[in-house]
Amino acid sequence: MLEFKFVRYIFLLFSILIGSVVFFYSLYHPEITLERSAYSSYLVSCCCLLLFVLSYIRYFFQKPNLLTYIFRIIIVGWFVTITAINHFAPDYTYSLIFILFILGFLFPSSRHFAIFYFFTFALIIIYSFYYEAKGIDIKLYLTFTFFSGIFIYFILRNREADYILLQKFQTDSKAILENSFGLFFYIDKNYKIISFNKFAYEHFNSFLNKKIQKGNSFLLFIPVPNISEIKNNIDRALLGEVSRCESNLNYDHSKNIWIDFIFVPIYSNSSKLLGVSVTGIDITKEKTSQIELSKQNLFLETLLDTIHNPIFYKDNNGIYTSCNKSFEDFIGFPKDKIIGCTVHDISPSELSKIYHNRDMELIENGGTQNYESVVKLADGTLRHVIFNKTAFVQQDKTVGGIVGIIVDITKHKQIEKALMISEARFREMADTLPLLIYEADQKGNVTYFNKIGSQITGYDQRDYEKGLNLLQMFPPEEKHRALTNSLRTLSGQVLGAHEFNLLRKDGSIIPVIISTVPIFSEGRIVGRRGVVTDISQIKEAEVKVRNSLQEKEILLKEIHHRVKNNLQVIIAMLKLQCQEITDPKILNVFVEAVNRIKSMSLVHENLYKAQNFSQIRIKDYISDLVHGINISYNRNNKTIDIQCKVEDITLNLDTSLPLGLIVNELVTNSIKYAFPEKSGKIFVSVETGKNNLFILTVKDNGIGIKQPFNIEDAKSLGLKLVNMISTQLNAEVKIFVSKGTEITITFKEYNGKE
């Protein structure tokens, strides 16, 4: 049935349509005089619009049935009048019949419709005497209208009967359902709620904080994940089938309830489907208990299956009732073939009799059993095991069965046997070694010596059997250190090799190296084990090597000293020669040669002073070299400040000597050419870089090198020498010109073989 608000919108649309047609017709055809019927249509349109507006006034909602009834009579009266004024034209006549059908079905009561239709039919008959019909047969029209009203009347009577039956059903069931503790809803074919009981209202309101109202869709009160399931069951009921489902309704992820829903179709006396009754029982507690029990059972089964030891259960008749996964794997039978069987079914007869007798003894006396036995598996292999069985007591104080755990000790047996073989092999090997092997307890008493031990220490088997202590074999000055090491070993530390002097039985001293480790047994330290190496011959050879090395060091030191002296003689000779030279160019050549020889002489001088003859301390070497160059060239009234920043690193002779020559050439070149104004600064640095690289930087604030410049194309002897030495060192040379000249040389330590 159409709701009243939709009827209002229909007549609003009709009012606008009629008014617009008349208005635009008179606007575009002013020469045509409109008849009274057109103005009447215009007036009807205005009245419909006025009634639409008045229907929204609050007063009209206070008595909606009466006002709606009056509204329908006025509307149909106007349409009858319009139809008659237009001489019952077909368009108006058919529209009137359509309006009557619509308004007729909107009446909730057949009695009200009869009054309404009597008024309408009487009005049509009265008008038919005053207005002639055009285009239709008035008698046929009246007959059709009369029987249409009769048809609508009986339809309304039938609907009223259904409504009365529904009310009776609601009245009869409401008293029962209101006092029941189950949920009840009665819904129509469109899933809309017709009625519900008090318990359903309170129950859903507590979960939704939303009131249930008639006319709402039942699915609005169902969580989204459950809508499809509930809707399918309602649809099955609408097809005449009784359906049932258990739904877990989760509201806002915090309110979770389980409802057992039953959906039953409801029929009228004429077997017409009226709707569906939905009853529900809150089974949250039962479901929660069931889920918790299932979780506990699953947890226990999972827990037992994670235990590697086989576990089994038997009743008081010795029949298997359950077992874990390890027992299945161990025995070689699946669980379904074990449960319900006895030990006679899965074990050989000679063993099953023993197991059965033990089980009956435990069931009769109670308590526990622990014993070692043998199990023959399905594949015929024998396993050594330990049975741990316990009788469980029921509430009536009787033994209900046995719980047993099997510990497979086959590997332990094999290990024990292998350990005995290994120990025998160890003693045989220890006796063949040329080293002293010993074992001692926590007090330091010797418990084992190999054969060579007697030869090294002078003590025999009878001595340590009488209680020989390890501290007796150390001289007085060594006993404190030996005791400290033994305490560290007993605390769990594994000591490396330590050198000691060992006191033999005859009182002689021999140097030895002792390595000691703790001995563990069942997780605790029970003593210590060690290896003693006699290093008397090694010590003698060490003295000889040390003496020989000292002689070579003295000889090498003397060689560097003589090389340095020879270079100093050459430098002195060149300086004497410089005093006789008057040509500045030749004099510069000799000065440069002297500085190059000085850089080489400084290397040998540093080696002569150093403790290590293979490494040069670069910081001192570069500082001395730059200082000598500064003195040599600052005699020409030049005030040049040379600063050094060298990291404290050491390089070998093959790298230090070329590095000194490069520094000499670069600093000399800056002093000679970079400062025509007689003053300036030079900065020299050596630092370590990434990937074992070293970086030499020589920078000045002079006039700079003319660009472009390539060191490989240099014409001066000094830069040619720098390029040649850099190539020898596999060094990378970079030149930057900005407010002076900066040259960086990146190199690795040269080993003379690359």
C-alpha cells in the first residue's frame, strides 16, 4: 500500500503539470479565449498545491485519519467535476478511473471506502444528468465504474481479514513471547519488522545502543559479516522451508554473542504466506564453554604431540584409549589401529606377557612403575627403553587406568658402548704421544698419566696412585701462578698454553708449556685435563737464534750508519764544489742534487736510530727533510713559512725513500717558482685514507701553475722525477690551481715486488 507522503508528491506533480500547461498555452496563444473548463483546471491545480502545502502543517498531523479521508473526498470531487465539465471526455474519464483505483487501495478500511465510493458514484450520476457525454457511452462508463468499486471493496475486505488474522496472531503470541526468555521477531516478506518481544528489544538494545522499531529492516540489526547468512535463511523460510542456523554476532569487535536462530514461515487461513517468525536463543555461554573445552582439548592434544617421548593411555582392562603422535611413530601403527587394542595385539607374545603382568600389578596396587625393558617395533627392530607408568585414580577412589611414558635409551646404550671403546682408544693414543697427558681431580690429585709422563717427570704409576698432587711438580716460585691457573680452570675457563718450569722428581728443572681444560660430568666440573710439552730443546734453540739475531741487528745497524756517513761525505764534497761555482744555474743544479742526497741520507739516519730496521717514522722524517730544504733555499732573502702536518705513521724503506724524494722536489719547486714576491706559505701533509691508502699533499699560496698543465709533459728534471717515482709507486697524481697550487699524490705502501 502506498504511503500518504507519496500520494502528496503525486498530486504536487499533477498540480505543477496542469498549471504549467494552462499557463504556457495562454501565453503563446493570446488570441484564443480559454473556456471555463480550462480555468477550472487551473483552479484545481492551485487547490492541489494548496492542499499539499497544508498537509505539512503540524495541526493536520494531530488527526491524520480524518484529514486524509477529507482530502481524498475533495480530490475525487474536483476530478469528477472536471470530468463532467469536459462532458466526460475520454482523457478525463480514464484519468478519473485511475485516480479512483489509487485512492481506493489507499483506504485501510472497507467501510470508509464504501462511504467514499458511494459519494463519488452518486456525484457522477448527478453530473451525468446535466452534462452530455462526448466520446464514451455513459451507461457503460457507469457500469464499469460501479463494478470497479465493488472489486476494490472486496479486495479491501480480504485485506482486512488478513489484517485481523495477523492482529489475532500477534495478540495470541505476544502474551507468550513477551514473557519468554527467547528472542522473537515477526517480519514481512520485505524483511521489515512487524513485531518483536520485550526480551529481543532489551537484548539487542544492550548490544547496539539502538532501539528496535517496527517498520525497520531486520537486517539493520545484524552485523555486516552475518547479513548474508541470515538473509539466506529468511529467503528459505519465505519459500516455505523451516531453516535454522547458529550465528556468531560480533558487535564493534567487543560485544560477541552466539544466537541459535529458527526461521519459520507464517501462513494465513487461505495458505497465503504472510511473513516469517524468527526465534533465537542466546547460546553464548554454552558456545563459549564448548569453544573453551575444544581449545583445552586441542591444546592438550597439541601439547602431547609436541612431546618427543611416546605417551599412551590404558583403561583398567589394559585397553589402549589414546596416545600421542610420538607413540604412533615409535610403535609403527596409526592411532586408529592402536585405540581399542591391548598390548597383546601390537607386541610379540614373549614381551606382551611381561608388559601385561606389570600393567595388572599397577592397576591392582596403584602408584608408579619405573623399569628398563626392550620393545620390538613393527619393523622388527629392538629398542632399549625405560617405562614410566602411573595409575590414575577416579572420583570413586578406584584405579581408572594407566598413563605411561616411554623413554628410548637405545642411543644412550650405543653411546655408552661407544664411549667405552673411545676411552680405550684414547688411552692407547695418549700412550703413543710424545707429550705428557694428565688428568686431575678438583683437589689437584693426579688420576691419570700417560707413559711418556713418567719419563718427563720421573714419577711412576705408584707415585700418583698414592696421591701425587700437581703442585708438587712446580718449584716454589711457580706454585702461586700454577694454583691461580688451576682455580681459573675449575671455574670453567679454558686456558691457552702457558709456559712454566716443572720440578722433576730428582729435583731438576725443565721448561714446559701446559694447556689445561676443565673436565665436565653431568653438567658440573669434576677436575681438569692437560697437555704438557717439554720445550727444553726449543729453549736451547731459541737462545742460539736470539744471539744470532742480535749479531745481525748490530751488523745491519752498522751498514745503515756507514751508508749515511758515505752520503754525508758526498754531500760535503758537493758543498765544497758549490763554493767554487759562480754560475747561478749550475749552482742550483748542485744544490738540488745535495737536497736529493740529503733526503736519502735522512732515511738511513732514521733507520740507524730506530729499533725496527724495516719501518721509517714518517712524521720525523718529513719534518727533518722540510726543515733542511727551508734552510737551503731561504738564503736568498725569501721569507717562506713551511708548515707540516704529518700523521704518526710508519712506512717501509721501499716507500719512504721515494716519498722523501717527491716531497723534496715539490717543496723545492714551490720555493723556487711560486713566490716571486719573496714571501709565502707552503703546507705539507701526509694522512691515511680509505682502503690502506696514504695521501701526500703539497700546497702553496703562490702564483700557481699555468693551465692547462700535465705532469707527464713536464720539462724540469724535478717534476720528471716526481712523475717517474709516482709511476713506480702506482700513485695517482692530481693538480689543483686556485689561489696557488695544490698537488695531491695518493699511494699504497710499496713492497718492492709490484
